[in-house]
Amino acid sequence: MRAIAVACLACSLAATARGAEESSSPAAEAPVTIAKPAPKPPGKLLVYSSFAFNVYTYLGAQGTSPSTNLTPDNRAIIYQQLGFGYFVHPKLRLTLTLQFGETLTGLPNGASHFTLLGIIPWLVFTDHGFFTGIGPVLAPISYGKVPNFDAGIYTATGYTFKLARGLSLSPALQVVLMLEQRLSFALTPTLALAYRF
């Protein structure tokens, strides 16, 4: 009987000692989660340049000149743009664009190849790469004449592909309606390279 009591006492002491040893050991460390820093928000300023090639233009009748349909077959027209933008909202950008137009073929002898200087203040809506914008076109030089003020409505719709270091590439379609000198309607695909900072 005494042997049983001694055995029970020994087991009790061993359990107590083991518990004390476990309580004195350092607690297991909780897993550490390293939070990645939030990505830097995109800048509010944007600059861009673009190249465009006209695929169709309708010229309405004017005086003795009949209405005309222009395509690259009878008149090749290209445009270059320089633009500056400011994001007033993550999805809204105010943009000021200078547009330069050149007619490469199909001009009468002696006519200037530099046919357009346009100033375009426009508002652009953007959403997950998609963008569309509209604004007036003010052209102090048109149809190769200086001065020869023309005015109309400019629109562009496209998609922006982000590149590295704030750069992006944007294919788009410009649709322009000119109203002052002569009614005209033009469809012009364009490709723009932009930098946002």
C-alpha cells in the first residue's frame, strides 16, 4: 500500500515538474505578416504625343465645289498631336492638345502640304483603360490657308495599355466634325504614347 502511495506521489511530482518546465519555456511566436506598402497613386499630370492616319473624310459641297469623299487612294492625310492633361478626378482629365495636319498626296500644284493647325481643349473620361473624350476644335489654319479659321467638334475613343515607368500606349479612333469653313466629317485612327507623372 505504501508502494502505491509512493508511486502516485512520484507521478504527481513528475507532472508538476513538467508543467513548470513548459510554463518556463518561451511561448511559441505568432506568425508575422508583412504588409506590402500601398502602391503609389498615379500622378495627376500627363503629356503625350500621337500619330494619326486619316482613313475617310467627307467634304460637303461649297460654292462651285461638289461634295467629295476622301480616302488614302485619292488623298493621304496624316496628323501629329502634342497634348497636356491634368486629372481633376481619377476618371476625368482636362486636356489641351495641339494638332498638326499634313496632306501628302492629292493636292493641287503649289498648294501647301501643311493644311491644319488645331487647338483642342477637351474633357476625357477614363475607366480601367477605356477612355473617351470630347471638345471643340479651333483651327486658325485650315485647308492650307493662313489665316483661315475653322471650328468644329473633336472626339476620340480608345484603350490605354500601361507600360513601365508611367508610360502608356493608346490606340484610338478620332472622329471630327468641322463646321465653319466647310462641312466635313473625318475618321482617323491614331496611336498615342503618353507619360503620367
